[in-house]
Amino acid sequence: MKDISDIGGATRLYAIIADPIHHVKTPQLMNELFRQRGADRLMVALHVRASDLIQAVTGLRALANLEGFIVTVPHKTAMLELCDQLSVQAQRVGAVNVVRRLEDGQLYGDILDGTGFVAGLRRCGLEPAGYSVYLMGAGGAANAIAFALAEAGVTRLTIANRTQAKALELVARVRSAFPSLSVEVGSRDPGGHDLVVNATSLGLREGDALPCDVHGLEPTQIVAEIIMQPPMTALLFAAQARGCCIHEGLPMLSSQIELMAAGMGVPLSEEQS
Amino acid sequence: MKDISDIGGATRLYAIIADPIHHVKTPQLMNELFRQRGADRLMVALHVRASDLIQAVTGLRALANLEGFIVTVPHKTAMLELCDQLSVQAQRVGAVNVVRRLEDGQLYGDILDGTGFVAGLRRCGLEPAGYSVYLMGAGGAANAIAFALAEAGVTRLTIANRTQAKALELVARVRSAFPSLSVEVGSRDPGGHDLVVNATSLGLREGDALPCDVHGLEPTQIVAEIIMQPPMTALLFAAQARGCCIHEGLPMLSSQIELMAAGMGVPLSEEQS
């Protein structure tokens, strides 16, 4: 796909479903990947509200030239129930962010947020093995990142969430899968951790509250975001002002694009007519 | 929308649903119109089989950034039942080819095939008023064209269809709306008519049978197609070989693009950020 005028009846389609939708950057990155591969494939963004998810996904099953779709806020957890097949990782995390539409309309769900986040850290020269990590959030993305960080060899994981019951539940599941790892529920203070990760949606909208107490942040700490738009959130500005090393949300997405393409069944090379 | 890289979360979407899908040319033409208007709007082609129409359309209602869609073979008649509101013309013709998605997900259906066909003839300097017309087909497009030709002032209309009961039914409805017009069911011989119109899908696929008996075609006759791809069908080749003036399917679509854009609520000019 090189030009808008190439979009036609033979184009294989991909989608990203989200609410809100304006901030998504995945179509731009995925369409660039399709362009590089010379593929007649296109990704579009679909605005789907939480209350409409089942109806929308049922409809997507009926589109024979739709190859797959990315699922993002607020649908990642709800999407789990709507897939016919799930990867082991999606089952463990309890969320889905990439769906492949099989030829008979069945949906295969996987989760790549965690793998993508860890790959994004490494792409920027940050190796999480041995880190003590403070993770904010207990939703779909936080779940995936918790398990991927545990797999990557962090030595301590503190999970903080506004609804503490959700944090407790995630802590229990990570402990069960990684018994030798120190995992506990945290307060709003991220002090004493090498890496501080925001995996909540706070920062997506202007005027959002900060996801943690930033007063105690020290220059030895790395503060990472998973929010892509705006690239600099209030949390990152606060961390920067306190001399912390910051890690924006975009490297995670860049790392995920190839993983997502593979997850939706996009071939590595194309035979073009 | 100027470039693939402009497609993102803010893009307003349009679709065309069809089966088969490969031949559709509407996305190319509509996206060129959006480009000319500097609009962040995009049309994609969705492959929807007849058995999946209800499921797909129910899903399209749930896409909040979908503004509307074009309906083509084989869904035009079935789409009538799936709209919440219908134009007078769609009710009379009994088919829908353009749907506007209202903000609450309700669907408003209209039919522009007939208007587009007549506009396409006029664009090529052919004025149907006073013509005797032989029309092949009794499906959605044929219905729309029959009523539009009657409105345009043809003096005689002969309708031929493989399933004669459908032709009889269409003849009765046109007679009822235009009592002074001579309307009758025809044989496979288009002789004695000024204008011969193929409004069946025969010619879409290689190896399709001819939609009428071409042996009697004479150089004084004009033979018109509504099939866009291939641009030259076996019928047009046969007509050309017998010295007839031919009229391809594309002018009808070109004429329809602006009508369709209006039908899906596309504004004439955009305020771009």
C-alpha cells in the first residue's frame, strides 16, 4: 500500500478498536510497516464504546476481508470473553490486545503489551533484570506488564492501584506464577524502586490526576509511561523536573508493531501482483 | 486525507459492502473526492457475504466514527429491511445503495443508482427523454433505473429478466407510479429500442452468459452497462462489433460519487485543523 488511491476491493483490512479513539497511533505505525513490506493491507481506527463492544466485535467477525484487530482502552479485559481461542499468555494475564480473525470468523486473542513494554525498555538500553519495580495500575496493560517484568527477571515488584482489591488480586496471581519473586501491594509513594511504571490511563486526558505521589521521586529512579499521546504526560514532566531518567510510551508501541503484525497473521514478505 | 500516514484516530470512516469485493471502484473515487476536499475521511471496502449481512450491519451501527456506507451486489434489496429510516425513493424502488449512520447508530437508507445512471447518460450527451428503452434485470439496480428512466421521460420501457415473475412485478409497480408510460415485459430480443441497458450482474465474472440476444442489435441502438469492472463486458464488445454506440458503467459511478457523498452526509467543504 503506497498511496490512498491503492485502497480498494482487494485490500486486506486491520482495525484498532478504542474509546477514546483520537489519540491512537497504531494505524500510522502499522500502515508504515505495510508500506515498507509493499503489502495491500490497511489499518483503520474504529471508535467503539464499552457498551457497544459485543455488537461491534460480532460485526467484525462477519467482515471476510478483515484479517485482525488491535484492542485497546477500555476493551482489553472485556475482549477476553469475546474470543473463541486464547494464547496461554492472554489466559494468564486475563486480557487481550491483539486478535486474529480466522477464515471462519473465529477470533484468536493474544496479549503483547507486556512483551512490547519490556522490548521497548531494552530498545532504549534499559535491562529490567534485577530491577525493583513500582507498577501503577491493575488493568489489562498493568497485568500484562507485571507478568512480562516477572518473566524478564525483576527482583521485586510493587503494584499500586486506586482500587486496592484489584492490586491485591494481581499480586496474588503474579505470586502464584512466580513464587520466588517478591510481589506486594504498594502505597502512592514510589520511593525505593529502580523503575516506576505508569500502566494506568491517568495522563491520557488533560487535567487527569497524577497516578502516584511524585514528591519523593529521586534522580536515580527511571520513570516510564505506557501512554503514547501526549508523549509527555504530567507524570513524565514531574519526573524530569526531579532529575529522573524518563521513558516515554512510544518505544513500547514501536516494539509492539512487529509483534502485533505477526499476531494478526501478517506475513513477513508479500507476493505482490 | 492526502497520504496513508494521515489515517488515524480522528479519521471519519465510510465503507462499501459487497460480495464479491475485488471489483469495487467506489473507494478509489470517494477517496479522491475526500482528497480534493481536504477531508480527514476515508472509505474502505468490506467483504460481506449475503448470509452475514445482518451480523455485519448490526456491527457497523456500533462504530461511532463510521459516517455511512455504500451497499452493492448482492445486498441492495436485503438492506431495505435493515434500515431504520428510508427515503421515499428507496421505499418505491424497494432497494438501498447508500446508508447514512446517524449519531445514535440508526441507519437512513436511500437509493441513487437510478439517478446516477440517468446523470451518467446525460454527462455523455445522451438525453433519455423520448427514448424507447430495453432494460435487462429486475433486481435492485434495475428497479432504481426503471423508475429513474420513467421520471426522466422515456416513452416506452421494456423489462426483460431471466425470472419473468420478477420482471412482471417490476412492470406492475412502474405502471402504477407512471400510468401514462408504456411498460411491458420483454423477451431476450432487444430489437426496436433506442437504448439497451444491462442492469443484471451478468458480465461481472469471466465466462458469464450474455444478458440478452445480441444477434439483432443494430447500429442505431445505444447499449449501456452498469458493470464497472471489467469496463468492457462481453455485451459491450458484441454491441461494438455490431456498430452500436456503447455506454460503459463508469460514468454512472462517477455521477453517483457526489450524490453518494451527499447521501452519507459528507459536507461540501471542510474546516481542517
